[in-house]
Amino acid sequence: MKIRESGMPEESYWESFFDMQLILSKLHLDETIFDVVEFGSGYGTFSIPAAKIIKGTLHAIDIDDEMINRLKERITAENISNIRVIKRDFVNEGTGMEDSSVDYVMLFNILHAENPLILLNEAYRIIKSQGKVGVIHWIHSTDTPRGPSLEIRPTPLQCIEWLLKANFKIINKEISLPPYHYGIIAYK
């Protein structure tokens, strides 16, 4: 099942919205992290730079064949050996990862799902004790050039409430990721 309003624009246009290194740094994804899972990896916008930072494996999960194929092309072109690409309906089937098996979960521009707690509960299940979850989303404004409709676009407060319902503890409540995003970090 695709996340509602999850259509992707052309790759270079999409990637122009993000300073990937800044986002990963502000969300505490660094060389001390071993294994990471990204829910909805898309083109690999964040999977590829994250894989170059971490010590272990990045598990990039997506349901869309076009996204999977593009990410595989990029991995080959950049000679990256620590990304495991997984085609899976993680909304309905979960990630397939073992309990308490990863250090970090990336939930980037995805919590506009119909039931974000499904994603957050799965993230909590697979994260090791003291492991982190990083959330980014589009700011709740009509000034953004993209993003889900405001009716389903979560505010930072909504994301925090969902994280707390999923038993996470908040590290940083709202990190500014200009020009169009905010971030939150929590841990298990």
C-alpha cells in the first residue's frame, strides 16, 4: 500500500528541496550508528548519503518498482556496498526486520500516512534500546512548493504526540530544516 499523496516528482527537482548532509547531521545520524532502516526510501535521496556515514547496513524499504530500480541504479553507479534494497509493503506487512535489531529508523516525509502509528509502532519494535528515530516532514504552510495537502500534513505537535503514543522519548522537539522542513528526534 502506498502512503496517500506519495507521488514523487522528477528526481533532481525532488532533491533540490533538501540539504541532505545538514538534515542527517541535525538528526544525529552519524558515524556512531550501525544499522539503519528507511521507510519509503524513494530515489535514495537520504539512503545514499546516510549509507556513506554509518558503520553498518542501511535497509532501504519501498513498495514502488520505479523507486526500487532507480535506487539500485544509483547504488551501482556510486559503488555503495552497504545498502540492502527491500521491496515490501511495510504499511501492511511490517518491515520484516527482527525485534530490536537496528540502531536508527528514518521516517522522512512519510507520517502523513492514514495511520502513522502503524509506522511508529513498527519503528519502535525494530529499534534497539536507546536507538533513535528521526522524523522530517514538510512545514505546515501553503508556502511550500510540494508536500501533502495541509489537511493531512502533520504538524510538529502531532508528530510528537504520535511518537509519545508509540512509547518513544523525545530528544529534540522541533529542529528547523530550512527552507521547507522540520525534524524531530526520539529514542526508545
